[in-house]
Amino acid sequence: MTSATGAGARAREALARLDRAAARVHCPDLVLYRGARGEAIRRGDSPLEHAPGVPAVDPAELPPIAALLRGEEWLAGGRPGGWRGLVCDLHWELMQAHDPAAGTLRSGPSWLLGRDPAHARHRSPAARAVPSRLAALERALGTERDPLLAAADAHARLLLIHPFRDGNGRVAEALVPILLRERGLLSRPCLLLEAALHDRRRAYFAALDRLRWGDGRPWVPFFLSMLEQAATDAAAACEAIHARFEADAHRLPTSEARRLLWRLAEGARPLRDVATARADGLRALRQARIATVAPGLFAEPLVFHATLARITSGSAGGRRVSSTR
């Protein structure tokens, strides 16, 4: 099967729509935040509201965003550490709050559905084989010309290799938009897969289970339809965010206030510098209630957008140095 027909064509169209919509958004981090926050609220991991002027720094929301931005750094830096370095760094971003060995390949056995490896329904490769399996996957991706099939293969085979003790599914999700960026199907990091996976989790595990037993026929069509759904949802988020900021800009009486609005949205002005902005711009934002609440999307203070960009870029806290452990 190729990705040029059926589900593959629809996935490509959805990704193209996402790219067009994302090009109109001054603040792509907000698209990621919107998806991550929605998932955190759905799981009950995040409060529904924040106090005015107080940014959300919920650990359940930030790791998926940080992982995609880590992928951006990896691509921009010339792919340091290769494939193994990338997956280890993604695991660290996603699991540092939950796993003392975050970012390190597992050293013990891994299995599914059984009290021990001898009685398991599925056994992952031995820990000593994980590095060579990751290297083989990297070589296979180098020969796969279709970016959608490369993403489908990387996601599934990483789960089958199970290189980490925990968090393998999260790493596999983060890999997909990074690969699509690398292969040119996305030009901005605006895609999270968690919601699309959750909506169809039973079918997802059924397709993976058949793949484990050597039947790969359901996997690629399922993966591509999931990708289409995620891209469609992200494009809608881009359109909503763009419309919200356009509407807010039209409510402002001065060009200084409009420029300040967009600079806040882009994260170009750190939170600590907002108070030193031109007084007439801030006054106009406050009079229009935009500096207090950006209505419609998050019921969040607008200055939170600049704070989010600062937090997720790593300037507020320690960051892992790229490693190939």
C-alpha cells in the first residue's frame, strides 16, 4: 500500500490545510498549548481556571510542548546525536517528572500481558538489542521516501522495540510531527496526536496488536486516518486563534496597542518587560480588557501567552543537554 491513495491522500490534504492555517498564526506555541491543555483538563490533571495574571505551569500540560520544541532544536542543530539522541531527549522531556531514569534506554526486559517474560503475550527485544534495533529503524527511515509511511513505520516500530521502561507511547506520538517536519509535510510544529489517539484508543491498540503478530494490514490506514483527524483539529485551532487575535486587534484604538498585542502573542516581549512597554499601548489594552482577559479561547490573561513562550523555550528552568545515552 502507498500513502498516495485513500487515507494517505486525505491525510496529505489535512496536513496542507494545517500548514496554511498555521502560517496565519503569530504564535504557534498556542496551538500546541490549546491541545495539551484540553487533554490535561479531560484527564483531570489541570484546573479549569487560573487566577488573572498567573500562567499555567502544570507539568501535565508542558511536556508534550517541550518535546516538540526539542525536536525543533534537533532539526535546527543538524540532528545532533542521531536518532538515538533524539528519542532519548524526547523521553527526558516527557518523563522527567515521572521516571528517575528519564532519557535512558531500559536495562531490563519488557513485556505485555503476563506475569513474567516467559508467560507474556508479547515480549519486546532484549535490552542489549535496543540500540541496534533503533539503528536499524533509522536506516529503514533513510530509505523510505514517502513521509507518511516513514511516520507510520517509526511510530509503530518504536512501540514494538519499547526502548524505555515507560513512556514509549508518548515518545512515539512526539516523533510523528518531527518526522513530518523533517520530510517537508509540515513547516511549523503545530501538531499533537494525543487527542486523536484517545478518541480511537481501542482501534489503535487493536491495530498495533495485529502488527505484533505479523499482520500489518490495518496499521497504515488506521494511522493515516488518525493523522488526518489530528491535522484537521489543529487547523481548526489555528483558525480560531487567528480569528480571536484579529478581532482583538480591531478593538484596539491605536497602532501601538495593536503592535503590542501581536508582540505579546509572539512571545517577543518577555513578561518582565511588559511593564516597561509604551504606556499608551498598555492603557489601550487594559481599556479594551485584552490585557486582563483574551475572551473566547482560554479565559486566560493575554500576558500568559508571552509567559508560555518563555517557559517552553527553556529560559525558565533547566534543560537537558542533548545526549546519546
